[in-house]
Amino acid sequence: MTLPYHYEGTCPTTGKLLRLPRSPQSEQIAQQLWKTLEADPTWPREGKMYGVLLTEDAHGNEQILKAFSGLINGEALLPDWVPPLPGRSTFANAEVSTLLSLETLKQELIQLQTLPIYQEYQTLQEACDIELAALDTVHLIRKQERDRQRKTNHDPQFRNDLQWQSRQDGSDRRQLKKQQKERLEPLRQQILIAESRIKAIKQERRQLSQQLQIQMHQAYQLTNFLGLSTSLRALMPQGAPTGTGECCAPKLLHHAAILGLRPIAMAEFWWGEAKGDRIPGTFYGACQTRCQPIMGFLLGGTQRRSIDLPILYEDEIMLAVDKPSGLLSVPGRGSDRMDCAWMRLKSHYSDIQPVHRLDQDTSGVLLFAKNLDMQRALRQCFEQRQVEKVYEAIVVGEVLQDMGSIDLPLWGDPTQRPRQIVDAARGKPALTKFRVSNRSDGRTRLVLHPVTGRTHQLRVHTAAGLNSPILGDHLYGLEDNQRLHLHARHLMVPHPITMEAVAIDSPVPF
């Protein structure tokens, strides 16, 4: 099984390694974005990085943020996309002035590099080389003739004449080279002046660019999920590469932090024309030079809260926890009812999905799927009654019958929500099998096997069918301060992949 890529970094505040996954869900969101871009003929095809961040607000609602690196058609701010990092306006005038200076220097550089003197010098140098080569050819022929004459004529005076001719050839060659140098020198001096200016321009452009980057990095402000803000310059005091802060990841994480959103997963991809080793439609991680050094700060405050739920079973597709009494299975209505088993798990497993539910006051085995496909498969097992569920309860009163079935249809009265009532006309079929475990002090411990899975089925069936409400049931029994004594102690479900029965048990806490 391939593990997902994680954006990660060490938080400078806590010293903890923090990680944010690129989950299958975030990849699906990214793929939908690039399909949208592909279908828009007006969107620029220039190759660049794009990113999406899957987040969650304080109420557990998912929100998706999207970003592009750099500019789109010269614009940094577009509707429906996260804005650039704050601070750009503080150096906007300096940026405009610097860019104008850089453009002026660029044009001067182009003009100097295309001066006609380079071609004139090259043409004259080639002519001089040809002229010198021709003279060398003449001198070679003369030397060969002198060598021949020395073999046949040994007269001292004649040999002196030959030696003088040799010296004269050398003198003629030196004279020619001197004349050529004198012709080339004015052009060479002009070239030296031009190259000196070119070198100075390049240095000046480099200094202006570095100065602008420093101003930019001092102005750019980053905020993390701890509420801390700092500049890029402070995070990278040794200097940051060009483009730092303009990538997708910093823009997405900063924006999520200032909006009070909790990041769940992020994905970045290349879209548009290929460039270098960047391939369209391919996912990439944080760039090592610009984003990775600041990732630890950006992820600060994303430490996942403790699940605080015992895990009874886990594999690659499903997970079961031991839910305590009083904790919701899924979020309720209202901002004060967001804490639940599902939300706690989502902070660790971004794609986790509930398979079934337990009442808030019921404890025990609660099953989750690790993705939507497995959620559908497992729910189908519940719907087709392929799941064995065993509950244990203590009821008020002595149940005389050792075992039996309760077959009472249940209906949810809309005027008394969440109460369920027995209603033969409007109710849905509901069947529970029971067995007495023991009787003591006017109470009975029952083992319950719900065949159907109606809301509050076991609570209504024991209260109405056995005339013995569950101990601690404020809704269908007596008012008292005890917890609801109903516990899901056993769940056996066919594994969606292997089809083998998976048995999950939770010890009864009462």
C-alpha cells in the first residue's frame, strides 16, 4: 500500500515535527480543478504550479481553498483564488521603480551586446589571419628553397646571405603583426569599454534584484495556526531565493490560518505547458529551496488534538473505536455539539467516514471506513443484515422471560423529536432478540441482538416491550443521575476486501 506524501516541517515554536498529507480526497479536488482549467479556453496555458487546500471550519464544515503560483496575466489577485501574501502594497512603489530601472538596464545591455564593433572586429581579425597565413606560406616556400641551396653550396658568404634572408622574413612577419595589431587596437578598446559596461550593468541588475527581494521578503508577512506572524526575511535570514512566498503552499496555509480554518490535506500540481522537468497533470511536493525551509513555521498550530478514543480495530480500510457514553457519533445541530467521534478521527484520518451510529448516551463499538468506497461497501453489509451486533444493558425491573423477541414497529413523532414511539399504523418494522444474563436487586442484565437498526430501537423495545426501561434512560425511563446502561459490546462484519468475518469486541464498562 503506497503511503500518501506529507508536507512536513519542524515547528520553530514547539520543536515538533508537523505533517499535512496529500490525501486521495485532496488529489481528487486538484484533478477537478485542472479539468476546469482545461475546459476554460480563456485561461492562460502558461505552465505553472497550482494548489488546493482542504480545510475545516469551527463547525466541521469542509472548505476548499485554491491558489496559483506567481501571477496570472500579470495579476496577483483574482476572484475565487486566495490572495498573495500581505505586505506587497508596502513596497509596491519601490517595486515599480526597480522594475523600470531593470528594464532600462536590460535594453542598454541588449544594445551593448549587439554593437557593430563586435562584427567589425571579428571581420578584421579574420582578414588579418588570412593575410598572416599567406605570408607564412611564402616564408615556408623560401625556407624550403634555402634549405635546398645549403646542401649544394657551402660558400661562407652565400650561407650568410641565406641567414640574412631568414632574419628578414622573421622581421617582415613581426612588422605585419604589429601593423595588424595597430589596426585592431581601436576596435579592441571599444569592445573593452563595452564589456566593462556590460559587466557593470549585470552587477547593477543583480544588486537591484537582490535589494527588491530583500524589501519583498521583509514586507511579506506569514501567519501560522498558532496566530504568530513574521516576515519571510526573519524566517530565512541568510536570504531567500527569488519567488519565495509566491508559491501555492505558503499562500494557501497563510490564508487558512487567518480565516481560522483547520487544514486537513493539500495537493499541488503542474498545469499548462511543460517546463524543464515539470510535467502537466503531475503532483509535486514542497519545493526544497523556497517552501520547505518555511514549512515548519507555516504548519505551526496544526498539531492534531488527541483522538482520546481507544482504537479497537484498524486496518487499511476500516477502523473501530470504543465510544464513551456522552460523546456524539457525528456532529449534532448547533456549534456547541461539534465534538464527536467522527471529528476527532478526522483530525488524524482526513478521509474517514462513519459507517453507522450509536446514540450519544450509548457506549461501545463504533465502526468507520477510511474512504467513501469502503463506507458504501460496509453500509451495504449493514443494510443487507450481514452484520452481527450484540449489546448489553441493565434494565430496571426483573425480566421473567429468559429469552425471546420483541417485535414492535417504531415511528418518530415529529412533534416529540428525538423520541420514538410504538405505532402499528405508521411505524417501521423493528425486531430485537434478547437473553437474560442475570437478575439482581430488582434489575436485569440483558444481552440484546437488534435484527433491525431503528433509532432508539433497544431503548424503546426494552421500555415498551419488556416494561423495563434501561437504567439511566432519561428519555424512556426514570429521571436519575446515572449514565445510560447500554453498551455495544460486539460487532462482527464481513471484510469488504477479504470477505472474512472481522469480530470486534469492547469490554462492558458497567
